[in-house]
Amino acid sequence: MVRKKKKAKGGEPRSPSRSGETVVTLSRRTFWLVTSAVVLWVALLVSYSAWQGRPKASTVSEVLIQGKVKGSPEAPLTMLIFSDFQCGHCGSFALTTARELEEEYVNTGKLRMEFKHVIVGSPASLGAAVAAECAAEQNRFWDYHDLLYERLGASLDADHLKQYAVELGLDQAAFGECLDAGKQRERVLQNTLEGRDLGITATPSFLIGDEILRGHLPVSTFREVIGAVLMKNMSEIGS
Amino acid sequence: MKTWRVSGWRRWTVLALVLVGVTIAGYLTYVSLVGIDPACGGLRSDCHTVHTSRYVRIGGVLPVALLGLIFYLALLRLWWWGGWTQGPFAGWTPLAFFELALAGVLFSAYLTYLETFVLRAMCPWCVGSAVTATVICGLAAPAALDMLE
């Protein structure tokens, strides 16, 4: 193959070579200018993405508290649990770590747990969350919550959700009416928006004091953070 | 001679990888627009985390997956343009292809950072796309560098 290279400032297309190929040469300066422009363009895109993903609030007091609560209202510390009923790690947390923390901190009056729905993508998750809120109308949120996680992976269509209500002995007529009317849909979506405003980008996530934890972490990590925040709160009250 | 047109194995490898990228990005665009989680086997929970995160749409509107699909289709167009056309800009395609692939690699690196350190969840489809874009960029680099005086 033959290619004729001529010096050309900034790079110019040449006539096709004998092989029919159009050949271009360019200076190193031009190459690096183009590459720098590409890097700059990507940097702007990344900056915009990071900016739109930033947390919009940073403390519990900046968000409405309207989740489902377990524990004494007098407890010195609140832990928000941001969770999704189709998330495997959320189920693992709910059925293992949460129970240990409940025994250790909630039952001793040190901690109050509050559940918040985080639904973004899946319509089935939204349906399950609405059903859990309908169970909450009959003061059975946590029972329904546990059952959903125990049956993780099973269908979340309306028939199954109503069957769970039957299993728990809920008022079927009231539950069915609540579920079919989607009465609690707005509340669930409001929870999700609150989570987003706190910078919650994954499930499960937790807000303990001003500390955000992400993922199903070992119980020892929760103990460490809860202990540290309780100590900090105590020292602030003392001073 | 290392130009785009004549380096046969590299050229066809690039085409195969671009088609892999189109397939991955096309699938992720589909699940993103339909609002379902991608099939991720044992990593289903991680995929849910990634695909429902606040970073999944640019400006809250444009799905990142669709941006990826546009990226791979643009690479495919350039690949074709550089191979079988004789227009006045055909000679620029090695540079354009490399620079576009570089942009894809840099943005993929950002997305991988988000998965690893912010979301703490890995989506194998996203990792596959990032690796594909990186290999394409590496294969396209010699042709672009060959344009230097």
C-alpha cells in the first residue's frame, strides 16, 4: 500500500492514494488539541451527572418523617431504613441484621427504626410497597413487611399480595379496596423522593443520625455507627 | 502500514466488539425504557440498585443506556464510513473513531467508579460495556497515531 505524506499544518485531507485510500496527516499539536477537547467534553458531562446526583438534604430534620416506625418515640436515635421489596440484600437485612439490632437497641429504648420505601424502576416493587402501606392501615405493616421478604422472589401481582393479607388475617375487604384504589401510592412515592433528596442511591441504605450507610453491611458496622452516634449525642447534651 | 483500511484482523475485531456493544447497550436501553431490571442472574439485587439509581438518567431524562447505544451506533457508522466510502472526510475516520472511543472509555470509567464507590453494586452488563469500549479504544489507537506526522 502506498501513502503520500505531505507536511500540513493542523491536518488536511489529501487526494486518494494509488490504492484509493484518502490519507490525512496531522500535527501532534492538533492531535492533542482534539484529544483535550474530548476530555473536556467528557469532564463536563461527568460534572453534570455528579451534580444532578448530589444529595439535596443532609439531615433527618430536613426530610418529612412519615415512614413506618418500630420503637419508642422517646428513643434518643432514629435509624431510617430505605428499602425495596424486590431487593435481595434488603430482605437479608430485614430478616437477620434488623432483628439483632431490634433486640439490642430498639427493645432497650435506645433506637427507633423507621422504614422508608425506595421505588424507582419496578412496578411490582411499587405494588408491594402499596400493599404494605395498606397493611399499615390495619397496624400490621411489619408483619406484612416480614412476609414479603420471606417470600422474596415470588410473584408480587395483586392476587398474591391479597393472599398474603389473608394469611395474616387482615380485613380482606378493606385491604382489597385499599390496594385496588392505590390509595397509598402517593405516600410510597413521597418516601422515594425523600430518599433521593438525601442522596440515597441504592437499597438498602440507612441514615443513622447524619451518617449514611449503604448496602447490607455486617451487624458489627451498625453497632459501631449506632454506638458512635449515641456517644456523640450524649456528649452534645452534656456540654 | 497500519491504517484503518488495511489492518484486517484489527478492523474486523473492532466491528465484532462494536456489535457486542450495540447489543449490550440496546438491551439496557430496552429495560430502561420499559422500566424493568435487567437479567443479572445471581447479581439481580446489584443490578436493581444500579438501574434504579439517580445516575441512570442524565438530567433525569436521557437514559445513560440510550447514550451508550448512540455511542456504539456512531462508532458503527464511523467504522463503515472509514471502510467503504471515499468522501472528503473519510481520511479522518481513524482519528474520529479513536476520539469517540476515548470519550466512551472515560465516561465508562466514571460509571464504573459510581458502581464501585458510590452505589457499591456491580452490574455485569455495564462492566461488559466498559471493557468492550476500552478494548475498542485500544485497537483504534494505532490507526489514529499513524496519522501523526
